[in-house]
Amino acid sequence: MASIDGTWDCVSSTPMGEQKSVMTLKCEGEAVSGTSTTDLETIEITDGHFDGRTFSWKMKITEPFRMSMKGEVVVDGDGFAGAVSAMMMSSDMKGTRRSA
């Protein structure tokens, strides 16, 4: 079974260009908690869920403007790929876990 725990360097391909973030995640059972940090803010992850393969979550950003986002990625070892969506738009997202 894959793990989601750790610090992940993430890149989302958005209409505004590539957006980088760092996710710090901790899984207890299937519940995932953590944060996503960008150059503008640190956001709490809510409704995090990991079933051993797929990680899904929600978050509310305030910068550069307020919006709710949700994401779903498939974890493969020390990488993941999937998408984040907001305001009826979806962007590809990839992540790589940092070495401990």
C-alpha cells in the first residue's frame, strides 16, 4: 500500500501558468490532514482522504482571490498525478515527495 505522508513539491498547470506549492501531509487511517503552501499563503487541507492509491482533498484559498478548490491525485511511490479544480475549471497537478 502506498503512503501519502511527507512533504510534496507540487506543480499545477493553470491558465495563469505553472503554480508551485508545497504540501505537507499526514495520514491517520484514511483521513489526511495538512497544509498547502504557496508564495502567497499557507492553506489548511480539509476533507482529506487517502484509500491507499487515490488522495482527494478540499481547500479554500484567499490569495490572489477567494475560491474553493478540490483535488484528486493517484499516488505512485514518491510521485502523484491528477488534477485540481476550481470555478468549473480543472488543471493538471503533479507532485514529488521530498526525501526524508
